[in-house]
Amino acid sequence: MSDDGQRKVDAQEWNPVRAVVATTSPHRGFLFRAPGDGNVEERAVREAGAGVSLSRRALWRTGVVALVCVATGREAMPALAAETASAPSAQSARQGKQIAKTALKYKGTRHVWGGNTPKGFDCSGFTQYVVKKVLGIDIGQTVKGQWHFGDRVAQRKLREGDLVFFSNTFEKGLSHVGIYLGNGRFIHAENENTGVVISDLGSDYYSSHYHGARRLT
């Protein structure tokens, strides 16, 4: 174990769970991060110490499974496990709200084909600008390209800041994108006549052209 309380775990030694890193706190709590689906046999983690209980939580966007092994009798460890599990989700929600809040600042901006600045946006230029401003990442300026960022989200689980996509609008295939605001509404650079507006996802037009959603946070 190193001076900072961390120890590396030999990948071969932990091959049954494919663990890559283990850390231990002063409370003898162990956090194992293993890629895959999280099917882990308890015998593979017994060496972490006597009286170990196991809980699992999928970590944000990575497909990585965290195995929080909590030494029994240590009151501080359940709180640590809860913090580990909830922190990515809370941060994701905050960032999503910030995307939605930032997008609303540009309501009324005119529509310009190929535009990706406050002087004028097209639909994907609008989402590109807002996402880069909030998250610092460039998702490009094509609807089809943006579809490959983040994780797909079911419509019933939409959250503020998710990108919502539409197909077969002014052209075949994926052709339009906006930012979900909550309560069935989204903001988007609609067309030359309306500019950046808020629309109802459940309207006849948009519900019939809805393609899916992606979460970037």
C-alpha cells in the first residue's frame, strides 16, 4: 500500500472480476472498479477483509461497474458508498439544468442556415454552441454527427439538457435537433420564420417526427 492510502491490484490476481484499481480509506472501505456487467462472485473479493458486504452501482456514462465493499461495523462507510453512487447522477442533473438554462438565453435569436453563433443559429449550430458553452466540448454541427454523442435516453426518462432528435422533417432521415427543457417542452432553432423558439414535444408534428434523445451529461 502506498503512503496516500491507495494500493494497486494486480489485474491477473483479480481476473475473476477484472478489477483494475482498488482504493482503501482510513475506514477500511474498498472501491473496486471493474469493466463489464458487474457479475461478480463474492469469493473474488474476500481478500479485501473480513465481514465485507457488497453493493453495485453503474457509474456515469462509462459502462464501468463500481463494487463498493463496506467493512461491517464501520458507520462511515455506508455514507461513503451512497456518496459514490449518487455524485455522478447529481452532477449530471446539474449540468443538464445548466444546458437548458443557457439555451433559454437565446430564445428569439434568428435562424440562419449554417449559423452557430448568437448572430444566428440553425438547429444543430444552436445545440453545438450551447453544449460547448456549458460543457466545453464540441459536438460538431451536423444533426447526424450529434446523434453519436452521449447516451441514448428513453422518452419517458427525458431530463433537462437532453438533446432531442427528429427525422423526416425538411429532409429524409435525421434532420432536426433541440434541447429538452422539461415538462414536455424543448427549445430549438426551428426555421427562418420563427428562429429559436420553445415547442411542445407532444404536438402532432413533433411527436410524429420524434426520433430519440441523447444525454451528454
